[in-house]
Amino acid sequence: MSTLVSKNPATGKPIQEIATTPVNELPHLFARAKVAQQKWATVSVKNRSAILLQIRETLLNHVDDLTDLISQENGKPRFEAMFNELFPSVDLLTFYAKNSERILRDKKIPMTLLKHRASYINYWPVGVVAIISPWNYPFLLPFGEIIMALAAGNAIIFKPSEATPLIGLKIQDLCYKAGLPKDLLITVVGDGALGAAMVQEKPAKVFFTGSVATGKKIMSAAAQHLIPVNLELGGKDAMIVLPDADLDYATSAALWGGFSNSGQVCASVERILVHESIAPQFIETLKGKLAQLRQGPSTGFDNDLGAITFEKQKLVYQGQISQAKNQGAKFIAGGEFSECRTFLKPTIVSGSNIEELDIYNEETFGPVVAVSTYKTINEAVEKTNKSQYGLLASVIGNDLALAESVARQLEVGTVTINEVVYTAGLAETPWGGIKNSGIGRTHSEAGLLEFVHVRHIHKPRAKIFSFKSLWWFPYTPFQYAAFRKLFDLYRRSWIDKLRAFPHFLWNVVQQIKTEKRL
């Protein structure tokens, strides 16, 4: 049996050796999950929500050891492990425990024309879903999708990143300790080949968070079986700093937005567009604040920036930084690895040609921000939208009306005004992007509805209204004349409508008489 070794990215020391899941076991695992899901689907949403509250209580009992595990296996500071991963997870559990029953309740559809009939929307679970999650937020990102899947009545085959498998297994352990029925959540361990094999098992839907390249491969494979996908992919998120922005506030927002989780966030600020009138002061202030950040292993409470979690990501940093240096970009801070290459020094890069370089246009996913300037608001909007990505953008400024006007012009899934990054963790608001940033939404009502089929049911309001429809066979001249007059009932003029209605009604009556004679 093959294994993989979970390591602390800050020290390189092994944490635990874990057996990987053989690909040939997947059919059996999916079959088990299907049996469990069919039973789970019969459980009321109210009772499913009660399980979510039990999971919440179990999570609350393990906050400290979860914080330790996330910090060790992912390499982020303990505060970020606790607050950025566990706190929003508790909030998600609370939101869906309280709101799933309302969200998934049948919804009436008002009928404009056919008043004698009623329509409503009915939701039902899609079945066994595949969740393939990343290493940067190894608890929060899969946990939120798992909670939504369970609330909606689904079972889950879950593959955590091969860089953070222990955290994925801990999620499963928490759920079962809380009383989740057996086989509703099955965690498999392996690399990308295992994820690809999961798609071949024809899950009801695939939820993937990761790179654009892998997302496209999953979408292509899923398309062979018409499997729907939800993809949360990359970002090259921009922050627009308006001319009236408070420099202390703006630079603090840029600092946390660009460097929290060492920039290993799809929602992190990677591009900063500053009005040319305040750019020099902005850059110097940001540089000064950056110098105060503490970078090092996350063994205590004495660091702001942790280690680079994923070894292969360092190649992306190296390539972008080398190109920028070779092309004469200006490195205001950083641009170098630590001696052990465990850390990339937090980097600010600018220069007259910065907008032509990969470090400005391609996702970095690390502690690097690229700064450019603009002259007019229209130019800032145009530069922000000139991107293959469309996940998040931020607008910083004192004139909230202007900031909101700018926000409404940006081609992204979320815009934050005088805030950065964190809405990806809000339970109430939808999260997702456009363009190469993905398909679909997570969190909020919209996110929960990604986990259900929509069924429309159309019925008579009462038995007495169950007469034959006027458009059924046989076709007659009265039938044609009635429906021809029906067009005129949609005209703007009430005079035209009143003129048409008697003719419409007379032909309807004649059609009914004709049907009775037949």
C-alpha cells in the first residue's frame, strides 16, 4: 500500500505517514456513499440542521487542537489558523443550521395568465458529490462545502490536498464524533490522479477549488458525462486606492489584504492601483509597515507571516520575480527567498513597465504585491477589468458614493469597499468569480442551492379547475381566433385590451361548446 507523508512546511519535519486511497477502491466507496445518501435524503431538513449544531458543538470543543494542527500542517500563524479558518466555520454551521429549512422550503411561483393553475419550486439533493479541496485554507474551504452538502441532503466523497491530508481526515473525524450517520462523508487521500479518478466515478456534481489549469481539466473530464461542476479558481485581485483615501487606512488594508496567509489566498490583493497624486506617499508608508511584519515558523504567537505551504508554488514565485528583475522592475521590498527557501520575503514591486509583466497579470498566490498608478477613475476601472480573472476587487476611499460607483463597474464576483479579502468567509454572502476565476457560488442561499436539483411542480388549484386545456386537440377556427385575440391583451393601451377581450371571451366559449359536442 502506498503512503504519503504529511510535513510541517516551516521545518520540513514529518508529522505523520498516511496510507493513500487506492483508485480501485473508489467504486466501492461511491456505492457506500450512495446507500447512505438515499437514507439521509429522507431525513427532514430540520433534523439535518440539528446534526449541524452537534457538529458545531464538537468543533467548539476542539478549537485549540485544531488550531495547532492547521498551523503545523499548513504553516500559517496560529491566529490565522484559529480566526481565519475556524471562526468562519463556526459561523457557517450556525447560518445553515438556522436557515437551511427556510432556504430549501417549497417556493410558490406567481402565475400571471393561468390563474386556475399553481406552480411551485421543490428542491431535492443531487446525490453523492465530489469535493476536491486545496491546501491554502485546508479546513474552511472544504468544511463549508461539506456543511452545505449535508444540509441539502447529499453524501460526500472528499479529497483534501495531498499537502494537508491530516486536516481533511480531522474534518471527517469531527463530523462522526458529532453523530453524523456512517458513510455520508468519506475522505480519500491521494494526489491529483486520485482526484481525476473521482470524476470518472460519475459523482452527481464536482466541487473543486484550486488552479485554473486543473479546473479546466476537471471541467473537460466532467463534460464527457455531463456532470455539473462548481469551480472556485484563481484570482489576480486588484485594489483601487482613490485620491481621497486616508493613507494610513489604505496601506493597512493593503498590508493585510496582500500578506495575510503569506498571500496564499485566491482573494488576496495582488495588484494595487494608486492614484498618481498619492502613489509616492502610499508606497513609502506601505514599505514601512511591511518592514515591521515578523516572518518565521508558526510555533507560538510571535509571527505575522508563516511558511510557504506548497513547494511547487515556489517555482511560480521564482519565475515571476526573475522575469521582473530581468525586465528592470523596481523592487521596493523583498524579492528574495530565505536561505532555507522556506519563506519568500514579503515583496512589493513597481516600475514603469510593471503592467506588462507576469507578476502583475498572472496569479502569484504568495506574499507579493505589484503596484501601478492611474490618472483617472475610468483608467483605474479599465486596468482592473483588463484581466483574465474576475474574483474580487477592493476600492479604498473616503467618498463612499464614488467608491460604490467604481464598484458597480468592476467585472468581478465581489467588490469590497474599504475592506479586503474576508468576505470569502462570510456565511451570508455569495462567493465566487467570473472569467477564469470560476463557475458557481459558495456560501449564502445561492451556495446552498448549488447542492440541490430544482424541480418545478405545476398543478390545478382545485379539482373543479381540472377542465381540458383550450390548446388541446382538435384544433378549430374558434380556438385560433381566441388565441389570436390573446395577443392583443398584451398591448400597452387599455383601450386595445378592452376591445380585444370580448372577442377573446366569445371565441373561448364557442371553443368549449365545440369540445362538448365532440
